[in-house]
Amino acid sequence: MQPKGVFWKRRQVLAGLGSLGAWLVGQSSPLAQNTGENPVELGSLSWADILERARGSQVNWAMWSGSEAINGFVDGWVKRQLQERHDIRLNRIPLTDTVEAVNKVIGEVQAGLRSGGSLDLIWINGNNFRTLKQGNLLYGPFAQKLPSLQFYNPADIATDFGLPTEGYSAPYTGNYFLMAYNAERVPNPPRSYAELLAWAEANPGRFAYVAPPDFHGSRFLLSAFYGVTGGHAQYSGPEFNAELWAQQSRALVDYLKKLDPLLWRRGQTYPPTFARLAELFANGEVWLIPTFIDQVILRKGNGQFPPSTTPYGIPGTSLIDPSFTAIPINAANPWGAMVLAELLASPEGQLEKFKPDVWGDLPLIDIRRLSAELQTNFAQLEAAAGIPIREAIAGAVPIVHPEYTVQLEALWQQQVLPG
């Protein structure tokens, strides 16, 4: 048996922007981006102008690449559409953690590279978005230029982990984090975190979660934090409440320590990735898992998960977890980045990634704003998923200020992992 914690790896959390120092103080991201010798005012450009400037270019997209299905969507449909529609070449830059892209941008700007940077677009949300936005390291605001923005409910894309997006990011995914169980093994799944602990006591070794700081594991910590301490509403707001955190975090530590010996392999090892957790669920080693709903749609559709796999939400703890794309301030090709962001946000892009055999990612777009034909297409895909999507995501709640997640990861490493 491997020693406890062997799978844990520490995320590089950015504590500050270091030697960017005085250059950033009081600055704001410009509407002008220098892409050579002639800066162009974004505000004066039409969408046709942006398409023309992007044509024939290459766009470098930095994105988490830990899913074969998502990579296949990008390397297939997305790359093909960019090339055929706009004569744009897509270069996918794989990341194991989005913080790698954040550090790249910060490093380039620190080195004086304020244009011609190596990244044009980043798949981003949460603390990574906050770091770049608060450091004035994002290009824009650009989102209002995208034709497909009209199809979104402004309230759905106004904030990212409580931070106003203000047009510095474009909508992309509409995922939800919840639970899934094998109905043949689990006739009555737990409906609260107290019931989850009791269920684990009655079924030792049949529950597992991914080791934080992998984002699947971190989402579980936040979900459990909500479930153990009385819900998310007390943590809402634009700022992290350190006093409240100090008061409430002890309860989560106590809970996780009680849960730990009841986990798969008695908590001596944790699945390092969701792919590994999915294997454990698929082969019947574990019967109940925390997961994003797109993984249930995808893996049940391709036969990896049993036909009896059912997603559901523990009230008040399922997480609404949208993500976005954003353009670094020093992007060499902001025009190509905007065209790519538009393609991903478009009804066609949202429909393609929702297909169960492609990705299964729920649309962030407001389907009610689409044509009758497109609404029918989305409804057909929802039916094809073969799971109670609307029932599963009902009552999901927002993700609060990202500092809570940062603190949860540190707390788990310091007080739960070594136990």
C-alpha cells in the first residue's frame, strides 16, 4: 500500500504579483492593444473588422488538457471550424493547472513583454481569473463585441466566483458539481453530509474523492464545507471573511477526519485524478462519487459507467460551476482570440460540446433566447443524455470567493492529509 498522501501535489498559489509592483498600481487594462507598430482601438472596431484582422492568423489557446474528450472536441470540431470558417490555425497549449498560464503571463509582463505574448486565450475561472483581473493583466473589455453574447442571461455571466467579469471574459462551460451513485448498489443515496458520513460508516471503502488541489477534489471540499457548516449564503459577497472562516473551518476538519478512515483504502491513498476515480466507480470498487455532471453524461454514454449511474444533488451543496475564456493583456493575437471565444460561446459551439458522445458539458447559453429549431436540438440532446439533468441540478448554489477554496486546500493538506 502506498503511503498516505502519495498522490497529493501542491498547487502554486499566487500570493501576490511580486515585482510587477508600481507598473500595475493604478493601471487599467487598455482598450488599445499593440499588435505590432499600430495600436488599434478595440472600441471602434466592428465584428467584421475583428474577423478581418484575425483571418490567416494562428491563435494560441492555453487550456487544462486532462480530459481526452475535451481535447478531442477542441482538436476536432473547434480546430476545424476555425480553419474552415475563418482561416485561423488553432494551437492548443496543454496545461495541467491553469495557474501555469497565469504564471506565464505574469512572467512575460514582468520581463517587459507587454505585446506579442505567447498566449492569446486562456480557459479560466476562479482564483486564476481574479489574479489576472485584479492585476490588470487582461485584455478588454472585449466580451460585448461577441455576437453570441445576446443569447446569454447577463446574470449567468456577470460574476466569476463572486468577482464581476465586466466584459473581461467570455462564457464557455455551464457545468455542475454534484454526486453520482450506482443505483444497483445504492438504493437510497445520502441526502445530506450527515447522511453521507453515516452511509460511509455502513459501507466502508465505497466512497472516495479526488485528492485536492486537483479541482475535482477542491470542489468536493467546498461542497462539504457548505454542507457541514450551514450553507453557502453566509460566505457570499465580494470579500473573503477571515473571521467567519476561522469560526467555521474547524467543523469541516472534524468531519473530514471522521470520514477519512471510511474512504476507499481507508483514506491511506486518494485518487490523484478524476480519471482514476472514474475507473474505481466503473469497476465497482466505489459506489458513490462526487463529480461534474458532464462526466456522468459522457462516461455513461460511452459505456464506461454502468447504466444504473444516476447523478443527484445534496441540497444546498451542489455547485454551479461555469467557466470562461479570457485574453491576456499582452496577447499577440487578440483578434484570433476573440473569434475563438465567440465560436466557443456560440449556439453551435454550446450545442456541439453538449453532445453525450463529444463531451456532455451542459450549455451555459440561455436556450430560451435561441431559435425554435435550436431549442429543439438542445432538448433532443438533453433527452439523449439518459439522466435526470434538471432534477439533478435543481437547487445548485454558487461558488463563493476563491480564497475559501485556497484556504480549504491548505487546510486539507495541513490537518486532514497527515492524520
